[in-house]
Amino acid sequence: MVNVKRAVLIKCDPAMRQLIVHLDEQRLVNSSKFIIKELDETHILIDANSVQALEQKLDAVMESLAPDYNEK
């Protein structure tokens, strides 16, 4: 039996890869695992249906880590 899924190849640095893997392990995007295959240190294959939710979650995480220069 063959299973077919639409996937997206993500190329990123190793630090971002670790963050994406963490989000997948904790099921923080779509309440389910979205990584199909970890190819190497800089490439991950993810479920195409999770791309938008992953982008939103990564934006939120990066924004929370960035200092707010407007507040002084």
C-alpha cells in the first residue's frame, strides 16, 4: 500500500531546524506532528497543510524573542 502526502521542503539553519523539531515534538502547530522526514541538518520535509500554521507560530516565537525597542 502506498500513502501519498503533499509536502514542502524547508531549508533552514540548524538552530531554526531545532526550533521546528521542538514545535513538532510538542505538537504546538495544529495539535499534531507535521514533520514527515528530517533529511539532514538544514533540510526538513513537512506536511503541506501545516505550512501556514507553522509560519504563524514561528513569527510569534521570533517576535516574543525580539526586544521591543518602542518601550523605554
